[in-house]
Amino acid sequence: MQLDTNHPNFPHYIAVEGPIGVGKTSFTKRLAATFNYETVLEKPETNPFLERFYQNRRQAALPTQLFFLFERSRQIQEMRQGDMFEPVRIADFLLEKDRLFAEINLDRDELELYDNVYNHLAIEAPTPDLVIYLQAPVPVLLDRIQLRGVAAEQQIEKEYLAQLVDAYTRFFHYYDAAPLLIVNAAEIDLVNSDADYEALVTYLSTVKRARHYYNPTPSMV
């Protein structure tokens, strides 16, 4: 798989997105290794409120959401400070999707507080050269969550995942801030199948503008 990552038209900042369990972080790490790019990762395991959130979403939603907001703000600030060196990066999140979770998890007063905090942070997130949105239906996400065996995630409810999938679908239906590659990841394994992974990488190198849809057939390898 020969790709000219030094070509000026090749994306130097890529963001990978998708609901919990779709495999965005593992795919991000694999892309970074292939392209020799830096990674910017959410690292949910550092959020001290997340396990409590999965146990009682209503009670722990606000501190969980604000922790993620502050952490993403810090990461983006570090990215902007490093722009003078023109680094190449792959992130497993878009800042804009943060409010998607806030709208689902916070009540009206909490959402107003969240918006006030967000506005005072005055975050100026760089626009990716390419956004890769990984899609999969709820049963597939549940199977993958169970398979990877993170203890806190085993409490995630089917109904909550369905809310997230719907919210992501609406968000990316209107998203036009950057070139967008929508990937049907339901029947392919981008982490363990070299054939599936390499086919997608070859395809994404052709994405230049607007939005594209990638509906692959799974490899038998």
C-alpha cells in the first residue's frame, strides 16, 4: 500500500468519528501508524466521572460532560500552539460532536450551563482536511462493546446507543465543514483485517471534497 502522504493534497489533519463501539479509536491508531501521524485521542478512561455516568446517567451527566469539554479544549489549544510546526495529525473526535452528547444527556438548565461554559472557553478548533464517519447499527455496536470487555461499558443500554446513533446520523446529515467520508463499518473489521483496512485506506486517499460514501463488502481474509 503505497500512499504519498507528503503530497500537498493529502489530508494532513484527519478526524475519525462515530458512536461508542464502532472502533474509531483503534482505527485512528492504525491510521496514525500507517501514515506516521501524531494522534489526538479522547482517552475516556481518564474521565473520573464516566463509570458513574454509565451507572446513573442522569446523576453524573453534567460533570462527565464538562470534564470532556475541558479536556478537548485543552487538546485543541495544544494543537493550535503547535501549528507553527505544521504537524500531521489524526484525532478520534470532532469538537462539534461534544454538544451532540450534551443535548442527549443534560436537562435544560444543565445544557444552558454547558453552553455558557463552552462560549466562555472560546474554542477555535482547526477544521480537518478530512472527516471519516464510521457507521454501524446498534446490535453491531453492542456486540463490539461486549467483545472488547471494558467493564464500565458493559452497562451501556441499548436505548442509549440508539439515541447516539440517531444523533450522529442527524449531525452528519447536515455536516459540511470539511470533506466527509461516511463508512458503513457494520460488516468489515478495520482493526484485525488487513484486507478491509487497506481497501478503505486506498479509497480515502481519493477523497478530495464534499462527501463520499463507502459501502464495502467484507473480506474473507
